[in-house]
Amino acid sequence: MKQKRIAILLPDLRGGGAERVAVNLANTFVQRGYAVDMVLLSATGEFLSELLPEVRVVDLKVRRIRWAIFPLVRYLRSARPTVVLACMWPLTVAVMWARFLARVPMRAVVAEHTTWSRSELLERPTVEWQICSSMRRFFPKADGIVAVSEGAADDLARLAGLDRAAISAIYNPIVGEALARPTATPSEPQAWCAGAHRRILAVGTLKKIKDYATLLKAFAMLRQRLDVRLLILGEGDCRLALEAQARELAIADSVSMPGFVKDPMPYYRQADLFVLSSTGEGFGNVIVEALAAGTPVVSTDCPSGPREILRDGKYGLLVPVGDAHALAKAMAASLTLQHDRDALMARAQHFTIDKAADQYLALLFPRASLEDYV
């Protein structure tokens, strides 16, 4: 039987949660015998080098999504993939247009990786209308709709007026061989890595929805009580504002922001506490990464993933969004608690790459057993 081809569509492979998920899925699919195309508007990004050689990278060479339709149509007519998995609006809408114009037989599955009601894009009314109306019009025509948590699926159904039963919640594929491998102990930044202080870690893009401003306020309160240092791994538009805030709070000497790190696992393993301060998370890959390292977690109870991952607080403390006092209190409490690190690592095993790949393949190829497609 002819080998089935899966196309995964993304803007690029710059460091981010959805990009990491796509790489994990692509590599697993080729290991299981499928042909996989990573179709990118621009073949750039830190995670390109993480793809296995068997994954074919298709560069559409466009700078804006609005210019992607016809290059995507040409790709569909030429490669004729069995199924396309399109990630993140507006690519999830663009693929439906392209399939219609290409007139080739193929399945199309769309995946949204955020809790849309918390998205910064919805702060602009005209953009909100475009997002909601396009999802409402095109998503019912897809062969499958994926959200990355139950809460994100509920949110998407409400926002776009979709049938909730038509949306599959598939947790992100995080835990695999790479996370299990031993890693060297990091030595930089030395101010965080070396010393008798307690080490607090945060990982994620420096953008508004991550609400690092509240984290810095909470950390300033905590530092008055404990000898602590904070490391934030990530890059983004909020860097200058956060650096200025750290200076204003007189904590700049205790906060390090070295930028994006492709493999943060050594830092998780050295941290005494991982903190997520977001106002919204479709899932929360970084929480699972921390659990996989056996690192205690404190998280905001933001929509939608953290509460599901942490099982309503069983595996990590949850605090209200935007409450610096509550966050500082929870951080102090977690640093003094005795944690069952084996239980944390066992919880992370609920979010393995293989488990997610099974669920995606069942949605991508629903009419026969998986063995029939290789």
C-alpha cells in the first residue's frame, strides 16, 4: 500500500509551545513509518535542527499569511498529502481555503493551541470579529478540530459557536526520550546557578499573556523573606519593560533573563521551584516539563491547561491570576513543603509523545487501523 503522507502546517519553527509540539509529532510520525512534510511559511526557527532527517521541510517562502494561499495550493496539488494538520489561526482557516481551491482529495484537521478568550488579539474588535466569524464558517468543514485541553476546547466552542462534540481535546506531546536523558548541570548564568540561595525558574516567551510583571512583583515580596534568585528563560517584546520593572523593584541583581534556551531541561532539574504566572494557557507545556524533572510547580489558575495538568492542585499549587500577594505566598509555601518528586514525575507520564501521537493518528486516519496506513 502506498505510504500515507502527513503535512503539518505552521508559520515557522521559532521557539514556542506549538512549534515544539509539531516537531515532536513529526518525528514520531516518521518513526512510525509515515511520510511527513513540515510545511512552513518560512523555513526558519530554532527548532528546525530538531527535526529528524526523514522529515521533509517545505518552505513556502512567504512573509505574510495572506500571501500563503496560492503557494499552499501549489504544494497540495504537487505533493497530494493524505492529510494536512494545520496549526494556529489563521493558518487553520487558510488550509480550508487552499483545499477548496486545490480540488485534490485530502483530509484537513485544524488545531488551536491557545485559550482564545484570553488572547491579546481579541483586544481589537475588528480582529475579534475576523477570528470568530472565520472559525464559525470554516471549522465545521474540517475533518477534525483539535484543542490542547478540555478547557481550551470548551472555550473554542463558546467563542466560535461550534459544536463542542466536534472538538477533540488532545493534550500536548511533551514527555519522551529527550526529556529522560541525563543532562549536564548548567553553569550559566552563574548568579542563578551557583550559591546557597533557592532557585526559582520561569520559562516562556516574554509577552503580555505570560504576565511576568506579576511574577516580578511576587518575587520582590518573596525576596524580603528568603534568599532566592529568579531565572526567566525566553525572549519577546516585553523584555525592556520587564528589565525596567526589575530595576524599579530593586531586584535586578536577583533576576536573570538570558533569553531563549532550546533545551531548558538542565535548568528545570536544578531549580527548586518552577512558576507559571500566565493569564491564559491553552495547555502549559512548561508545567509538564517541570513535573518531568521532578520540580515543584506553582501556577496561576488561568484558563485552561494548568488546573487539568496539576489535577486541581494535587500536583502543584494554584493561585488566582494577577494576584502577586497570593503568588508570593504560594511560592514561599512550596519552597518549605516536602514534595514527592517521584509522584510529580509520574504525573508527567500522562503527557507522553507516544500517547498524543496515537490520538492524533486516530483523528487523522479514522476509518482503518493505523497499521493499514503504512
